[in-house]
Amino acid sequence: MFDDGLLDDTDALRRAEPGLRNLAEGGSRVRREAVSAAEPLLAAVARLAETPPRAIVAAGPDSRLLRAVLEPVCPVPFVAWPGAGLPGWAGALDLVVVLVPDGADPATAAGVAEAVRRGCQLVVATPEDSLVGRHVPGRYSTLLPTTTGDQLATATVMLDLLDRLGLGPDTDPEVVASALDDVAVACGPHRDLAVNPAKLLASGIAETSPLLWGGTVLAARAARRVAESLRRATGRAALAADAEHLLPVLAQAPRTDVFADPFADEAAELRPSLVILDDGSPDPVVGETRDRLRAQAEATGVRIEQVTTEADGDVARYAALLATGTFAAQYLQLGLAGS
């Protein structure tokens, strides 16, 4: 059973402090990466600004975040290439961008070396002395040195570069960092359950199998990442999916038995809950889909939780939703630790 009293218990919070502190430092990591990469980023902008690329290739296993951000707005063809190597057509007219927060992936290092060999315009965000970093030097290459190992902070630096080149959405690292700071304050351990959105979310989904949905590409990615955090924290099922996959699950949810004894029925299957990650998209299709999910959940008595943000910009809103959900996973783990 979930003990929500542990979420405001000083001793319990002290035990959870390392994980919570790591989350609270998200804004600081974004600022550190922005400062570390400032000079080479300006040099890359100067080198690339005169000749727009034919296409952008985001290479390596961390390319999916760039894909979620860039696909809806990139003015040139964009390809995410998470596997080894590069597309066969990539060459000197194309810009290859690579995120490798830890710099240790041999397959990505080989892909970077291939981009250098083909004469691609290349920008790599990775630690300078890493395996990948050692393969970056070349006539058309720029290394953005990173230090934190944080995927979001590394991606923010790269998106800042693409923004300055007119190839991506507005991305100001300080705005992203401030959004993460705001979440850290709102969801901090010493902010009590009654006014803490992450603790409230953890308490709301504690005795359920959460179904997570985000209406935009970035909100959907945040939902998947939060679901991963919930699974790691609890060992329980947590599903993030599109509406057409969630609606049948909601429709088949068993009715709540108000007379059930939660202690006698501990082994019973957990009912679903619906968690909506709302980034404030004005798209009417997103709003209509959200209303359909809500209506179906209400029809079968499924609990509904909503995570919102007022951050400025797509990347900052994504960061805020992800951070709030990850804080909730930490609190959920804490509340279940006493059972």
C-alpha cells in the first residue's frame, strides 16, 4: 500500500534526497552546458550561416529527441538516424548533428568518423576527451563540449545552435533552465502534499496502472519518458500511447467496487488511471482528442490526473512536463517504500 504520509516525512525525504537533488539540478545542468559550448557554438553559427544545408541528419541513439522537436518546424528535409552509420545519400551538402552525452558509444563514434570522411557539415555535442569526441576533428566539424551527461541539457545546446541558424524552434537555454527551476521549486521535497503537483500526482496514481497521453509530438515523448520513470521506480506497469490505443483500455476498465477491502484484495489487478500531459497546445485536434479521452475515462469511473505547464516555448514546456512527471516517480517510489 502507498503511504502518502511518507511524502512529507523528514526522515523519509532525507533518504530520497540524492534522487530529488539530481532532479532539482536540471536547470543548473542546462546553464553549465550552455556556458561550456558558448564559444564553439558561435564559431559553428558563423561557419554554417552562409550556406543552408540540403538536409539535416540527426545521428546516433539520442536523435529521437531532436526528431520530436524538429520534424514539425524544420524548413529543410530532416532525418533521424538512430542506428549505426549514416544514410547512403548524406554528403557535403548536408548537416549531420549528433548528441552523445556520455561520449562512449563505439557505433556513434564510427558514424561521426564516417561523416568526417564524407565531408559532411558536422556538429557533435559530447565530452571533448571521450571516444566520440576524439573522432570529431575535421575541416567541416565542430565539437560542442559537454560536461554533465544530461541528455536534455545536451539537446538544448544543439537546439540553440539550430535556432540561431533558422533551422529549429526558438530555444533559449536560459528559458529552459528557468522552466526546470520553476518545477524544482513547485515539486521540491519541502513543499507539502497539498500544494505540490508531483506529490499530488504520485498520490493520485499510486494504486493504479497509469495510462499516459500527450497530444503533441513533444508531450507524447514526455509521456513515454515519464512512463519509463514510473516503471523503473515501482516495477509496475505504466503505458504511454496514442489515444486510439488508450481508448479501448479505458472502455474495458472494470467498475470500481466501493465495498472492496484493499487489504484483503492486495493481489487484485490495479485499475487504470489516465494521466494527461498538457503542454497548452491550441491545436483543435489535440483538444478534441483530450476531450474524448476524458469522456471515456469518466464513463468508466477512471481517475484522471493532468500535468500542465506555463513555460515559454516548446522545448521549455517539454522539459517542465518531463521534470514534473519524473519528480512524481520519485515520490511514488518513496511512498511505496514503506509497504
